[in-house]
Amino acid sequence: MGSLGIQETRGHHLPFDLPLQKQADLLRKRATGAGTVPQLHLNTVQYRQCPPAEAKIAYRVRLLNTMRQGWKQDKTEARFLQAVNTIETDGAALFGGLIDPALFGQLVAAYDKLLAEEGNKTFMHSYVNLREHPSFVTSCEYTEAFSHPLLVALISYLMGGTVRIMDLRGKDSDPISINAQDNLLHVDNTPFKEEYKVLLNWRRHEVKGPSGQNFTFLPGTHRGNRDILVDEATGLPWSTEKDSLFISENAIDGLFAFQKSIGPRPRVVEVEYPEQPLAAVFPAGALVHHRYRTEDGDPRSCIIAAFHLASKHPGGLMDLAPTGGEHKRSLIEFLVSHQDQDSTDEFLDILGAEAARVESKLEDIFAESPSTTLLDLDALCLSGERLAHWRSTVVTAPNVVDTKVRRNIRLPHEALTSDALLHAALAKVIMYDKHGLLQLILYEDGREEARKSARKRIGEMTLQEVLRRLQPRVGLVTQRPIVVGDLAEPKSLRVLSDAVAQLASNAVAAQDVEGRATGELRSLARLMMDVGEAITRCEVLETYISTSLFLFWTAEYIYGYLGEADQLIVQPILAIFLRNYVASVLLVDAVRADKP
């Protein structure tokens, strides 16, 4: 690492003089270096909150009794339990061709139209929050591709209670090699609760299965749980998002050792199956998995539905109009509507009415020539050169900062004194940095759930939205030169973030906002607190950059909900956050540019 002084570093320089030792001190304060290697353990499974064994058994008995009333064949229950066993043993079940190809073609057409109109089209992917599009979700039978009664019954049986959809999104992925977000080998950030997902994959624009950017997982890893920390002062367990990432040689060795310890052998399954669109059912917070992004293969489309227990996580994904008269809600309408601990009777009534269709689908799956396929995992296991290439990609694929450097996405020095130049250049940089890693805290009581919508809102901003919101803020940077003092101390940033979060919480408590805005501001307040906490314990530069950016954007969004008096308080904090981010980008750009 070379000096970051005023001298040129491969054509780029900082606008402030920075001696080598000062540079090193600044970097150490902001990126402490690699911490412990994340691992899986059997003795941390106890922290995962599930229904008591007796309650889970009682619910499963009730579910099966309900389904039996519509089942005509004795072998149906055995087939259902065989599918359950597949998920319990391997951590996932893969269903090809779950709905009729013609019906799936309707899904592809509707989805492609929606993504073309509403997708955010970033360099990483194009994303759409399906929560905002109820007509796509509830108006056609094609949604059974990710909410078929068989899938819902399996998930409900495994979780031991009534379930609802907590999150529903679509995502298109082009060929690219990068380590960012869910491309990383990981478990989802739910170490203290259960979450199941249905991941529906297909080749973009076609009624075919995935043949690139494939879902990949390590069977059996769902039987463990990540590292759990214990707060010395309170004795309460907690974890961080960093502990869910397995992106080093040592971490992968640890995963293979865990698989070997539970038997029968280490396996990596890459789900490439072009024959049919594919629905994967798996416990996302337990099974080690990722989207295996490579520069070869075909582009992929997917829909992701996350299921939680309604009793433990009451709420609703959508506000649907009430059904009239004697009309019963459909299964998908139930799943996305408000549900809680009192929803079991209606859930089982709806699911029981679908028992015959569940039986028919199971009969098809276990037929000699099925139209719906339950895939054999052994046929999809990586070995030899393909396994070696996968491992190398997991460890060495470029991160967001590396990708910016390779594509020459930088803040030129001359842009720092021009609103117009900085507006355009900074927006380009932000479109990359918002996809970098965060290391937010995870709480035993799950309070981080509240921040998810705000985080997605920021992380999936379109370029147009970034440009629009950034335009009135660029003057905070250009009004005076960037100096070393703009690299704020992490502890100071936390104090400021707590202050902004408190203003947001006060506005919610005082009912200064109404309706949907209340939930939005509550989510932003939680995110503001947690990003502020995370800025004090970043381990790598990429994380520090992205966390600094989230400090600014979270505060900027909060600003719009506040009254005039509180906005006057937040305005100078916005300047501190944005100038810290810009100064940090310049520092890291110079470090990376100076590397041989």
C-alpha cells in the first residue's frame, strides 16, 4: 500500500495531504481487519426459536388430519412425508415443472412486462418488490409456481404452524462474477428464528429451467447454526451479518468438515436444470447457499417468497380488499394478507380444500413418467474441475470496490468543485457502493426485522431515484474543499446516527406521520440505529464504505418525514455523513489505485 499524499497515484490523487502513517491510522480505525472465521455449530442450534416440540407435533397431527379428509389414496401421506424427509435430510427439495408450461408462459409474460416497467436495473441485477404489485400476485393461477398448496403444506408442516409470506420479490440476474449480497456463500440473517423460502428459477424470457447464475447449496448444513455471541453486560445472545458469510478457504473447509461430521460426505449442489422451471424449498436461515454468479451461462429470472410463522411474526404483506359475501379467500390471498396466532382455523380450512390437488400433484411426482419432477441431488453435485472452479469463485470473485476500480468508476478530483460534475459522478459511484456488504447486528428478539423494508428501499434505489434525491445535497460537498477532518470518527458517527434515529422515533410516537408513512419511518429509525452501531466495528474497507453510504441515505430519507424544526437539526448531520462518505471513497480509491 503506497502513500496517499497529494502526489499522483496512477492518475488519481486526494484533495488533501495525507502522510503515510496518518493514512494507516485512519484505515485501521475504519477497517480493523479480518475477524474470526465464521463456522457452523450444533450447540448453537438451541438459539433458534421454534415452537415447542409438543406444540409442533400437535399441529402436524392436525394438519395431516385435515389433509386426509381430501386424500383418497393410502400412499398419499407416505409420499407427502417422503418429500418432508427430503427437506429435513438434505435441507432442500427441488421441484421441476410444478405448474403447466402454458400457465408458466403466462407468468413469464406478466413478469417480463413488470420487470421492464418497474425493475431497478442496477449493474448487479434488476429487482422489483412484488409487495407493490398485488395484481400480479393475486390475479392469476400462475402464482402457484411459488405458492402451490403442496409447497405451502410442506413448509407449514416443517415449521409447525400457520405460515404467511413475509417478503416477495422478483430479481433478474445477468452473467457476472462478483461477491456481493446474496451472491456470497451465506445463510440468511435469521439465526434466532426459522424462515423458509420458495425460490422459483427460470431462464429469462423462456419456459425453461435455470442454466446460469444458479442456486447452489451445501446439503446438510441446515442442521447447524452460525456463531452466536453473548453480550457480557446483559448476557443476551446476538450475532452479526458477517457471521453468516463463508467466503474464505478456511470457512469453506469448516463447512466441509461440518458436513463430514453429520454424514455422509461433503457435497455442493449446483441447481442447473434447463429442462423445467424450478422451485426450491429450503430453510434459508439455516442452509448454506448462494446465487452462483459467473460470466458464462444464461441470464436468470427468479421470484423469492419468504415464509414465517404467523403466530411469531404477525402482520400482512399486502392490504387487499376484503372478500365479499360467502367468497373464501384463495390460498395466495391468505398468505399475503394480515395473519396472526388466531389464523390457524382459516388456514387449515383453505389448505384442506386443496387436499385433492396436493394428492394429485404427489401422484404425478412419484409416477414413472412425471410431468412434475422431484430432482435427485446426487446428479447435481459438483466434482473435479467444476468443484474447484466453484470454490475459487466463492473466494476470489471481485467485490464491489474491486469492480468499481476495474470499471474505472471513480470520483474525479475536478468534480469536487462542480455541482453538475459531482452530481453525475457521485451517483455512478453510489450505484455500486449501495450493493456492498454491511455487518449489521442481529438481535435475539428479532427487532431487526423492522429495518428490512428501509434497507431494501435504499439498497434497490434506481439511478433516477439516486439522481433525484442527490441533486439538492451535492452542495454539501462542493461548498468547501474536502479535508482530512471530513473523515469522521466512527464513534462520533454513531452518536449522530442515534440522534437522528431518536428524532424519527419521536415523530412516530407523536403521530406526526400517518398511515403507511408510520411504518416507513419506524423502519428507517431502526435502520438508522443499527447502521450507526455497525459503523464502529467494520472489518474491511468495502463494508466501511457501504455503511458510511447507508448512514447518509437513511438520514436523508428520515429528513423528509420530519417537521421543519427537526429538519434544521438533521441538515448539518447530513453534511457530516455525506462528506465522510465522499472522503472515505477518495481514500479507498487511492489505496486501490496505488496497489500494484
